[in-house]
Amino acid sequence: MPTNRSDLAAFSYFLAIARHRSFRRAGLEIGISASALSHALRGLEARLGVRLLNRTNRSVTLTAAGEALFSAIEAPFEAIGSAAEALNRYRGEPVGRIRLNVLQHASALLLAPVLPVFVERYPEIEIDVQVSNHLLDVVQAGADAGIRYGGTVPEDMIAQRLSADIRWVVAGSPDYLQRHGIPAHPTDLLGHRCHRIRLGDDRIYRWDFERGGEALALDVPGAITIDDTPFVISLAAAGAGLAYLPEPFVTPLVDQSALRVVLEEWSSTGPGFHVYYPSRRQLPTGLRLLIELIRELRPLGL
């Protein structure tokens, strides 16, 4: 069956839906409504004479025919996208759009200091940032790249370091420490109120400590479990308990006497931030320029 321009557009819509398994998320990526996507896909299925998707109120899955079509056209469409992206080198002003999926920590500590400079330097490049602590497949999420701590990047991705390693510290308000005492050893935390950390895969994080050749990982006690860093900082500053945080978050509050670091000699250092993206895709111009700017400004060292 010969294809026409409307079929090519519908094929691109199909690819987005197949990646996201969602009309709504695919529509957000492409910039059209979910109902328009659904209409276009029904038209494509009618012209092809096969059902490509199984739709229910809660899920979208590929039929056998849909799986076959996805496997056949994904690479050619990516090649077209890469070829179009390569044309950026011939433009006087870089243009395009970057879609990023980043940790909350990376958004605050890495991107927030850099993006104001980036948008001033490259005003024609749009940036779409999804902040999430959940461990997502950046391809299925429709992102060009993700930013995570080193050691959590999927093995099938290309990764580039964006920051130096980061020191993690325990901090509490002066009022809390006056009322409950200052821990002298990590095991003393078992008698304290601690704000427990929920990871992106729903596990509870064990606080890491190291001194010399000794290392500890503690499942600390606490009535509050949370995955939002600004909330943790607010609670710690209000005297609700001790927090375990990247040092760059804590330093400004220590300078303001709102928090005090304890167990400093036991502070551990973890991997810094890395950007990662699929190896089979050409790096979008905007993403390349953002990586270069982060390396130039070095908000967390490098």
C-alpha cells in the first residue's frame, strides 16, 4: 500500500504512543491533544486494515501487528530526526528543543544555576524539564536525556559526568540539637528523630557513613519518610529532626545558623551527577550545548 504525507505523520504519532503507552503523554510530547492522536491512529488503522493498539480506559498496549510496525519504523524515523538535527550546524542561531528528565537534586543544584545563562545565550532553544525522583526509562518518558547520580545510570546508555562527587552530611537545627543532644557516632542516630528518605524505586535509603577504613549504612529511625528535599530542609530547620542531605543544600543554611552539621568526620562522598542518553541517537544540538555550558560554569565543580 503506497503511503502519503498524512500516513507519515500518523506513523510518527504511532511511535510516540508506542513509546509512552499513553495517548496523553504522547500528546504532550508532540503538542497535540489526546483525542486528535486517537482520531489519527484510528484513521491509520483503517487505511492499513489492521489493529495496531489495544486500548482500554487504563492502558494502551501494542498488538502483534503494532509490535511489528514499531520494530520496522523506529530506526528509520530516528535517522530522519538525526539528519534534521545535523542541519543545526548550518544555522547561524542554534534552534530546537531539549527534553530532560532529572532528579530533584539535579534540578536545584545543577540546572538552576546554569539555565538562566543558557536561555540568554541560546534564546531559540526550548527546554522542557521533567523533575522526578522515580527511576524512569528516559526513552519511554519521551526525553532526550536524563540526569542522575553516577551509579544509577542504566548500563545501555551513554553517560557523561557533569559534576564532582558530592559530600553527604547530617544536619539539624541548633534548637533540636540542644534538646536531644549531639550524636558522637553514627549509631547514636538510633536514638534520634531522623527524616527517612524514600528512593525513586520506593526503597528506604540507608544513611551511609565512612571514616578511615570503617563504613556503615544505617536504617535510621524516624516518624517522617519523605522524598522531597525542600520539605526535608524545612522540617530540619524547624527542629523536627535530623536530615541527611547533599552538602550544597546545607551550606547556605549553616551560614545562616539555621542548621548545624554533625558527625562531620563520618561524612561520606557519593558519585556526582551524570547526564545519560541512548547510544543509538545523535546528540541533539541543544543538549550538546547545555552539557558544554554546565562543564564551563561548573556549579558543583568537575
